[in-house]
Amino acid sequence: MKLNFISKSVNDTKKLAMAISNNLFKGAVISLDGDLGAGKTTFTKYLAKGMGIEEEVSSPTFNILKCYFKGKLPLYHIDAYRLEERINMDIGLEEVIEGDGVCVIEWGKFIQDLVFQPLNIKITIIDSNTREFEISSDYQKYDSLMNNLKESLHA
């Protein structure tokens, strides 16, 4: 299943992230891809808020992994950009990717071999304020999320 959503503002991105956060479950994996500045971290910040996480979410670019435990579910936020060269891979990412919470992977394409059955979100920059979110999954575990998202975005 595939859904497209046009965000014309940060508020639209927040609406999308909150709608997705309402349908997340233990073991959910979201692979985010898009150019630098597309809004991957902004999306993740609002997803975290929707999960009840009050801590400030920031990009894990230099840490590679940041964990947030004070929400409905733990959130594991990975930035795989620096893993493109397959260096520094032995840091236990496999344990959190399908762990006891939700895993969001920015630049997921760089570690596809570690990511099992993700919800894929590709963000394309249209202009300075507008983004296209292409949300797709071929996996049954996201069917309910995708159906609920389709309803909430067209309501």
C-alpha cells in the first residue's frame, strides 16, 4: 500500500507525524529517506511528541543513535548517514531496530540489510515550505496504520 501526503507547512508535517504516532506499536520500524533539509528530524520530533515523549528530540547525526524512554513506547532514533561507508557498524543497532519500542531510521537506505519489514517514508522537497511524503509498506503489520492514516488524512 502507498499513500502520498503533501505538507505545505510544519503544521501539516506535525499533523502527519501525530496521525502516524497514534498507530505505532512495539517493533514498528520507520525508514525515513530524503535529501538534507527535507524534514526527517522535524518529522521525528513530532512523531515523538505524539508518542508522549517530552524530551527535546534532536538529530543523532554524530551519535548515530539516540534513545528516548519516557513515552508510550521507547523511541530509538538512528541517523544512518555516516554508516553509508559501512564503518562503525558494530554498535548494536540490530538490538534496537526491532526491539521493545519504535525505531525511526533517518537515511534508512544506507542500512537496508539491517532493517526488517519497515514502513518506508520518502520525503521530497517541493519548495522551501512544501514537502511530499510518500508512505509505503508491503507488510501486513502496517495495514491498520495505513488504513487509519488514509482515513485521518482525508477527513
